[in-house]
Amino acid sequence: MTTPTTPGAVRSVPGQRGPLAGLPRTARRLPGPPRLWRAALVAAPTAALFVLGYRRRWICDDGLIYLRPVRQILAGNGPVFNVGERAESSTGTLWQWLLALVTGVTGEDPAFLAVGVGLLLSTAGFAFALHGACRLHRGARLPVPAGVCVLLAVPPFWSYMTSGLESGLGTFWTGLSWWLLTGVRRGQGVGAACAAAFVFGLGPLVRPDLAVAAVCFLAAQGYVLRPARRHAAVLLVSAGALPLGYEVFRAGYYGVLVPLPAIAKEAGASDWGRGAGYVQETLGPYWVWPALAVLTALFVLVVRRTRRLRAERVPERASLAVLAAPVAAGLLLAAYVMRVGGDYMHARMVLPALLLVLLPVLVVPATRVTAAAGALLLVWLGTVVSPLRVPFDVRSTPMSFNVRGSDVQGLGDHNPVRTSTWVNNWPALPEGRRMLDGAVHGPRPTLLYFDGRRRLHAAPVRADAPYHVVIVGRHLGVTGAAAPLDAYVNDAWGLASPVGAHLELERWSWPGHEKFLRNHWVFADWAVRKPSAADLARARTSPEALSAARAALECGRLAELRESVRAPLTPGRFWRNLTGAVERTRFRFPRWPPEAQRELCGGAGDQFTGRGAGSAVEVPGSVEVPARPLR
């Protein structure tokens, strides 16, 4: 029996699936892309990116920073950088625990695993991203490559497929989240929707700044599903239970709300001018701006097509929200990177934002206009990777640094992927290793510190110190890899030092490297009561500055900060850490000891205001900016 229809009503077409369901035959678009073409459009760029990433495989010093907490976890000491001090040096929480899991299962060198797992995750993330873009445009004419050309043209994308950092996991999370978002539809099962929300909610644990993308993805999912109040609550619990639970653990265990690098690098500070320069140093040298102009026009066309399909009653109500979510997230993330002043590692912080804005136009539906634009982008790709573009030497720029080039040159290895490669070959380490070995096996507790010329010296450690060896880490990753787990690595840049991270910010050096912990504080914390005159001179400090630093460490909020990370973790200590985490996260103190003493101890530092002939120079303008950041 035929069901009557009213004039102008849309009848369903038997066997029709996807966004064309419900259209009369006269209104159908061309059939969806052949399966083989769609597979090639995903597989070919993914394979190319895998090869490019493999050729640039490496682990940087910052990547090595993750490995010491991994080794501490596996040794039963907890997620800490130094035994006896609860400091969260890992920005990527999930990456740290994933490396601990993989290392514990395989027993392999965690540096090697970080490179391999990062490469595999990046490759899978790009594959998910491309497949999600194809799925977004299903039912349209054959998709053509567009934004994927940028991934193939910009070398930093290839370098940070590995590096030992959380960037590979970040790419995987972004690609997987996009793929899940393009599959969200009204009437989707609760289980599938909750699984997608759970993945979206992992963003802050991948990297804290990816919380922006997580919120945008969750908002788009909610707009598409329009769930009832009870189902919305279930989705929110699915997304927020793990990150909120870990945040409670972080506040109670570490005593602060964010990983220590976020405090050391002042993730809430503002330096728009330097941040804009950092973005320009990423996009300008690789000629990305012209490509972004073309891709912006393509995005507008895709939006217009989506609105037209809605007007024709094609059931694609999700498309506008899905299209907007990654672009909004990418723009917000780029704005945040500019606000905080960028980073010292060339392009690293811009890449997640760039990938997000590319997601909806990695491939686009084929029309005469989009085909012409795709051809133009392919020509651009060929030009950018050809000798016509002069290679960009980031060593000559003031905003960022070519970390990979410097590491490869310093180590004498084009693909440094092992911990031993760093420990055995890093130019600054041979003398340090000899002194470290002597201190480890020596009879007396020893403090290893640097003088003004970055030469390592030994001084006696105070008798009641819980460590046999204390070593200052300028290059934190390789120092942490070389030092035994029961030694104390005193980070000079605050990434693993609760005291150094809470210094007041003074703009004078590379982004994220402006809180240098001077020897006043190191000696006050670990040296004997009366260091020798020779040690004081080499450390460029004075008895007065040292006395002020010791007093400040025992006063007020700074004393409470040290207690929060060094006292035994009892239930009472956990509760005090948890309830004081907000104020502790905001706390900063002056870097010059007498000023810190006056502020923390209520005027006790007024007796001494000079810096002394042998003291370290604290005026930012008088500090020599190193040729590269000294980790």
C-alpha cells in the first residue's frame, strides 16, 4: 500500500544512506567517493608523513625530562622528579603514565619507546584526522586534498611527530577526537556518545591548554545530540570524571593546581608582541600565509554548502557545529599562545592550533572552484619543498630556537633516540659525569654547582641533608638521566623545582626560561652553614645574600610551600595541600634574597640592601642571554 504524501514533501529513497537520505532522485548529489579513492586519500598522505617523521626521529632534552619521573614511578617512588619532593615536572600527564606503562611492560629504554610510540601515535592521529574529514564530506562529490598539503609542507610537523614530548599523543588525541566528532549524529547510542565524551575530556590530561579544544568538541557534541537533561549529565560525567579526579589528586599530592612547568613558564602571563612574533616565525618562513588564505576561502565555501544542504532539508544539522568546533578551538589556542609570548622551541606551540584549524579542510568536496584551489595548493606544496624557498635558519632569530638542529649537531647523531646517546655524547656533560661519578661514590655528601662561566664545581652539603648528591641541572633532561634516582637534581629553570618555579617573572631571556634559580637559593637550601670563600666567589654570592636566602626559605608562604612538597604525605597533609592549592599556585616571591626576606619575614631584610661584590647580578638587563636556553 502506498503512503500518501502532501505536495512538496520529501520522500525517502530506498537504500539511500547518509546526508542524501530523504532527497528525491532529482535532488541527489553525485554518489559518495569510491572506497578506493577515499582510502588512498587517507593512506597516501599518512604514509608520507610517517616517512618524514621517521627520517627526523629524535628525542630532545625536554623529552628526557619525562623519563626521570617514569623511572621513579617504576622504582616505586611515585610520580616525582626527585625522591622526597613532590614536584610535577611533566606537562603531559597522560604521556608520563603511558610511558611508564609501556616501559614497565617492555623493559626497554624509555627514550627509545618515547620516540617510537610518539611516531606511531602521530601517524594514527593524522590518519584519523584525514578519515574524519572524508567522513564529514561524505555524500558529496569526490573529495580533493587541500589542508593536508600544509602538513606535508611544514617541517616542524615532521620533527614533533617524535621528540620524546607529548606532541605525538596530542596529535593522536586531536585526530581521534575529530574523527569521533564527525561521527556524532542525532539518535546516537548512549554508549557511543559517552565514549566520545570520555575521549574529548582527556584533552587537559594530554596537555593543559588542550582544555580549550576539549570544551569546543564537547559543546559541538551537545549541540548535535541535544540530549535530555539526564543524558547530558551522563555525558558530562563521562567527560569530566577522570580529569577532575586527577586534578583533586594533583592538588592534594603536589599542592598546586597545574604542572610545575606551567608555573615556571607563567602560563597566565601576557606578552602579545613576543607571541605574535613567535607565530610569525612559524608561519612566515614556510610561506604558510598564502595557503591559509586559500584554505579560509575553501572553509567559507564548505560552510555555504552545508547551509544550502540544510535549506534543502538534508539532515545535516550537525555540520555547522562540527565545522566550527575545531576552527574555534584552533583560533582560541593560537590566541593563547600569542598571549603568553610563545615558546623557546621553534613552532612547537603553534602546531596544535594549526592542526585544529586545518581539520575541516584537510580534504574538501570537489567542485570546479575547489578543484582549482586544490591544484593551487599542490603547486604551493611543490614550491615550498623545492629549492626555490630559502631554508629558514632559526638560530638567527630572537623569538625561538632550532632545538633539533642544535641537539643533532651537539650529539653528532642525526637521529638521537637513546638515553645513552645523550648521556655519553652531550658536549657539556663529560666533565660533569666525571664529577658526578666521584660525588656518587665519594665518602662525603656533595653539592655540584655552576660558576658564572658555566663550569661545574663541588661544595660540601649540609650534614642533615637527605641526599648524598645534589647537582644543579641546567640541561634538566640529560642531567636527570645521568644522575642516580636517589640524587637530588636542582633544576635551574624551575620546571622541577618548587622554589624556582615560584620566583617572580622578569622578562630577560627566551620564553619560558626567565626564572633562573641563582646560587644564593641553591646554597641556602643545601650547602653547609659557612661555605668557603672560594665557593662563595665561584657561586657569585655573598654571606649576606646567603643569610637572607636562608631566612626567606624559613619564612611565611615560602616555608609553607616547601613543607607542602617535602613533608610526609599524611591524610592531613593531603587535605592541607588540597585546600591551599589555589593560593599556593598564585604565590610568587622576589628573586633577590634580601627583597624576598623583607616580603616574607616582615622587614627582616631591611638590614641589608646591597648585592655585594661577589653576589650574582640580578638585574635582567645585565644578564648575558645564552646562545641557547641552558636546560
